Amino acid sequence: MSESAASAATALLDRIQAPEGAGRDIPDAATRDVIGRAPEHSVGDLDEAIARARAAQPGWESLGHAKRSELLIAAADAIDANAEALAHLLSREQGKPLNGPNARFELGACSAWLRTNATIPIESQVLVDDETLHAELVYKAAGVVGAIGPWNWPLMITVWQIGPSLRMGNTVVAKPSEYTPLSVLAMLAVMNDVLPADVLIGVSGDREVGARLASHPDIDKIMFTGSTATGRRIIESSAGNLARLTLELGGNDAGIVLPGTEVSAIAQDLFWGAFINTGQTCAAMKRLYVHDSVYDEVVDALAEIAASVPMGNGLDENNVLGPLQNRAQFDIVSRLVEDAKGRGARVVTGGEAAPELGELFYRPTIVADIDNDAALVQEEQFGPALPVIRYSDVDEAFAFANSVDVGLGASVWASDPEAAREAATRMESGTVWVNSHGGLHPMVPFGGVKSSGYGLEFGVEGLKSVAVTQVVSGPGRKAQA
């Protein structure tokens, strides 16, 4: 990272952080040094922000799709122009390295998703068109959207929420995670350099502010990405105002390697399907079921990759794995791996902290010979530890994979892609990947089943999810004649 990018990141930080002596200190995830001070907005500040967004919404909607799309593309250009500075701030605050599928990758995704949302056609649907009736289903702005983001992909997921919302004519009040507010507020500031006033407002606050956002009577739609437990609280909070909801909640994604699979062809993709963002990804592979015929080969291949992947401070251009973002998540990973050890599971590589790297670093860990009922398998670890479970009966593997109460993503791996595609339909998840895991596309809808939430994001379905429908019904062709 160049000195100019670091200076630009400091300049961005100065635009959004609280004044000296105010706000809340935000630590560098790798070094634990203070990066800056996050503003601490109150419930009163939130109420004011929502009132401003409400006042701005009719004018924003009245601009029409073409003008809003033009402004979204300008916002994407602004992100691109500030991408290195934003990546620097993101790497420090979240911990993910600049390189690999990490900080720079995330900034590229922000721009790509905005551009795609700006250009997706959204047409009315003709329901009936005959001699007696012409009826169309049209899509209009919902109103004011409350966007509540997570700490693992704070910029990208915020764009997933605000991009379609703005395109459809909504205004947005966005609340970033308490762990990663600075990078999000900096990105919003960059976008607001080109957007009209009060169309997009960032509010940084604690859980009380988040609860008020979910229950506020002037919020028409809530978009939330985070834990299932928090999602349930948002459902309860939103009952009073009947806000529409899109919830992308916890996942404990399973992968199944079918018999006879050529391991060398899938090993790298298997590894990154689990360890992207150091395992801190909702749709990362959290448990892997491998047939007897290739079990030892898969375990050895994953362990070899895990032991060789460079981990450390994200600003070092050589690293591609970083720390756990916060102490609470570090403790969860440590607890689950220690429990696996206590049950007699075999730690092939890793299985311990890396204090020489920093306080919250945990070595990439492959755990073999582990029972399906172990906590490391049944609970979402959200970190760099992958349990690999041996199976001999394919039906049993699918039963194990589907036995948990979440269903965000899943994957099936085989040398025969057609056999894998056929097997994929047996998975109980919103998305099933074949010979890959976790890849997303801005035109392909994404969402979970079971306790992984509801509602779809991305593509035309994502635009519809932040709209309200209206049926326009009138005389048919006979009456018009």
C-alpha cells in the first residue's frame, strides 16, 4: 500500500470521524491500535435522519429510473476513484488483507453491484390483456429503507442493500455494524459527493439505535444481514410498523464431495470456499462431508494449502488471510476447536492462536476424524477452522448436511458435473453451487431458507424486493374500441 493511498485514507477518515474527545475508538483489527473515532449517534439523531430521508424520498422517486441510474453510476465512479483509500481503511478496520478475495476485491464488488443495479430493466407485468380487461402489475418505491449491515463484508453488503433501494426510488438510512462503522461511513460520504442531499444517510450507533431503526413508524422496509438471533429480534421490533423485511441470516453451509472425485482439480476451490475472508463469510463452507474413497486425499490437500497460505497484517501485500475481526468471534472459534479436540478429533494443521502475529489471529485449521454431532460441525464457527467429516453412504451425507436449522448455501463436488447437478437438488438451501462454493453474481438472486432468513437480493428479484406492487386495472380492447 502506497503512502499516497494511506494519506487519502486518512483524509477520508477525517471527513467522517467524531471530533477529538468525542465518539468511540475503533481499533485496527490486526494491531489493536486506534484507527479513529466513530460518531455515536443517538436515537434522536436517528429520528432526525429518518425525517430527512422521508422528506427527500418523493423528489428522488420523481427523478425516474433513467436519472437515478445515471446517479448510481456516478456513485460507482466515485467509489472507483477512492478505491485504494477505502480498501486501506477497510483492511485496518475489518482485518482482511488488501489482496486475494479481500479488501480490493470487496471495493470492486461495490462498484460492480452498483453498476448492475443501475442498468437492470424493471418492467411492469401485463396480467390480463383481452377484450374485457387490461391489468398490469407495476413496481413502485417502498419509501424509506433502513439498511442494517454486518462487520464481515461491511462495504459490499451495504451496497447490496442500498444499490437496489436507491434504484427503485427509495431513500436509505444505513446503520453499519458497531465493529466496522468507519469504512462504511467513508464510502457513504464518497457516494454522497454525487447523490442529492438526504437520499442516503449514514447513522452510527449502538444496538438501541438499531432497534429503533427496525421499529420506527416511518421506516417502510428493513434490510438486514447478520445473525439469526438478531434477525428474530428485528422481526419482533418491526411488528408494530409492519415494515417489509429482507433478512440474510446465519448459515452453516455444507459441502459434499461425492465418491471418485478428482481431488487435485477441486482442492484450491474447496479451500477458498471455506476460508474466504478468513472464514468470516455467511455463505462460506462451514462443514465438509467427504466420501471414504477420497477422504484422506482431501484432508491432506486442504492441510497442505492451509499450512502454506500467508497470514498476517492486511496491509502487507503478501498476506491473504487476516485476523478474526473481534474478540467475541475469536473466542467462539477457539471454543469450538478446543471442544473438537476434547472429543478426540484430529487437528491436522492449525488448531491454535498465532500470538506472534497479533491478538486476534488464529491459524488456518483443518479438523479431521470428527463426529457429525460435534459442536464445530453443528454450530457456525465463522472463522478459519473447517471440520471434515467422513462418510460412506451418500444418503447419510445428505441427511447430515440437511439436519441443521439453517440453509443459506451449500455445494456438491464431483468429477461428473451432471451427477453433481442432479445431487445438488437434494440440498436444503437457498443456493447450491456445483464444484465451487460461495460465488455470487449481481444478476443471480440470493437468499436463504429455514432459519437463514427470507427474501431475495440481486437481479430483478432484488429490485422487486425493495418495491411495493400496484395493480392498474382498466377497460380491455373491446371497451377501448
